[in-house]
Amino acid sequence: MTKIGIVLGSTRPGRVGEQVARWVHERAARREDAEFVVLDLRDHPLPHLEEPPGFSGRYEDERTRAFAAVIASCDGFVFVTPEYNHSLPGVLKNAMDHVYVEWNTKAAGFVSYGGAGGARSVEQLRLVCGALQLADVGPQVTLPLATEFDLGTVFAPGEHQFAALDTLLGHVVAWSTALAPLRGGEAAAAVRGRLDEVVAALRAKDLDALRGIYAPDVVSFDVEPPLQHVGVDAKLKNWVKVFTTFEEVDYELRDLTVTVGVGLAVGHGFGRVSGTLPTGEAVAGMWVRVTFVFRHLGGAWVIVHDQASVPFDMASGRGVADLQP
């Protein structure tokens, strides 16, 4: 499903943007044609731009890489932005400048607020979007402080703003969907669908279904010895151990990013196996870093390589298994 990020572009104390972003998200959540998530820049405290030009999609700073993964996971954006001194917030411009390819060929819409409704902020944002190959849609929502906020601090939008927001959201979803082929959207959706099949098969303890998702010569770097497991039978033996250990199995994938090329695709994120033991005891499991490499063979995407790993402590040489994504 199309995923739209609602970017909250202010981090200053006392911001009213949080109220506006919540309004956008609550209204958007009624739609059935896309998934909407709030991306609060407070959750991504990027330094003042310290990255080299990011046209390659390779980033040096861990904070940039985390932010890039979040942006890459979205198909379009609604920017919720104030206007500061006739311009957009520096923190928003800094965040947009930190990454590049992750913005490309996606749609952007704007919900702005301020003394003049934030209109001048959006004027400049449209120029930035053009440089980032973001397709900015025409309709926008403009929220003057004098008319849409009680005492300038409590957000109370007029009824006409709901219709304006619905129009904006419709355009962002439509353009995000239309641009999907330029991002390999159909192929990426197919790869994500295959990973959904992996999750469903694990929860059902269905080895036959799993066998059809892995290539016969799959090479797996799992968390347990040996260094590599070669072939689908070796891979399935690992899952048999899991099915034997747990009476009920659950598997989660989080923060998944998928990149598609010609005949190859890569997905990476975080995975966790959990479940219930035959004794009835619930086991939460541990989060691991997971990577999947797919090849398009025989009309379907199959996993030719996967890897699961945990960080390790340099001093003790032990794996660190209690981290959370």
C-alpha cells in the first residue's frame, strides 16, 4: 500500500505544529487508499549538514542513515511547516538537504501555518522540492494564526479547511501512486509481498510455503553456526529448530527498506522471532539486523541470500541481544 509521511517540520519549544500534524494524520487515517505516518523531526536530531553530497545514497553518519531509511520507506510526503521570517524552518531545510535519492520521484504536498498562513514558506519549499526531484502538487492548506488558532496557540480549523485537506491528500496519494513505476514500485511491492509470505509461513509453521520462497541454492548467514548455511534444505533446518522450540511462532519485520534493480532486489530492516513454548511460557525473543537479497527467477522473486546478525561488544566479544529498533 502507498505510504505517505507527514513531516512535522518544526522542533522549536512551544510549537503548534504538533497540533496541526495530528489533525492531518487523524483526517488522513480515514482514507483507505494509503497508509499515513507522522515523521517528527524531533525524533531525528540531525547535526548541521556534515555529509558530503548525497547523490550516491551513501551516508557516513549513523543519524543520517537512520533518517534516510525512514524517508526511503515512504512513497510521498505532506510537509507541515510554519513560516519563520518569510521562510521555512532551518531544521526542515537541513533535514531535506541531508539526503537526496530517498526523496526522488515522490509526491509532496504542504500544510502551512503562520502570520500569513505560511504561504511564503511553501513558496520556497516548492523550489527545494524541485531540486530534490519531488513532484509538488498544486493544492495546499494555508492556516493563518489569526483565524485558525484561538489566541494564536490552540488549533481550531474552520470547516472549509477539512475540504481543502481532503483535496490535498487526494492529490498526494494520486501522484505518489502515479510515480511508483519510476521508483520500481510494482517490483518493490512484489518483494514486500514475498516477505509478507515469509512472515505468514513462519507463523503457520509451513515449511512447504517457505521452500517456495527461497532459491534452491540460497546462501544464509544466520545468527547461529556455521558461518554459512548453503542450500534451501540447510536454511529450512534452521526454521525446523524454531518450530520445534516454539508451540506458537511469531515473526516481525520492522523498518523495512526495499531497493529494486534489474532482476535483483535488496531489503533490510530488523526482525524478531518470538513465540510461546510448549510449557505456555511466552518468549519475547531478540531483535536482529536482517538483510534479504532477491533474484527474479521463473517469473517470481526468490531469496538467494539472507543474513541475520547482532552487534557485539568489543571488550567482551559477546553479542548484544537486548537492543530495540
